[in-house]
Amino acid sequence: MAKYLLLKHYRGAPASVNDVPMDQWTPEEISAHVQYMNDFAARLEPASDRRKAKTSASLPPRSTRSSTNSTATTIAI
């Protein structure tokens, strides 16, 4: 399973067949898009629940955890 996904725009690729800005979509297209995104999110829920359960099981009890984030680092440029 990939941990990161890199998206890149390659110049010279064929033109998109559906390159219409969202502010020009019909209400039906917007509804279909929102429904698709909700359905997609629902498909991801079980994996998220499993990951949360796995992570929770590996953490120490809350009373023994540090209240500060000691791993934060600031880099001056």
C-alpha cells in the first residue's frame, strides 16, 4: 500500500475531455460529484476505523502520555 501519492502534470499529454471549471457545472453535475465524493469517503471509512483501532491498541494509556509534543522542530531559513 502506497504511503504517499505524487500527482504530476505532464506537459504534452492529450487535452482533457472534461475540462470545465466547476462554477460552470450544472446543478445535476455538482450533485453527482458530491455524491461520488461521499460514496468514496464511505468506502475509506472501514480502513480508517481499522487503522485507528490498531493505533489505539499500540499507544500507552493516556495518563502516561506526555502532554507536550517534544518532537516538533523549527527550522530557520
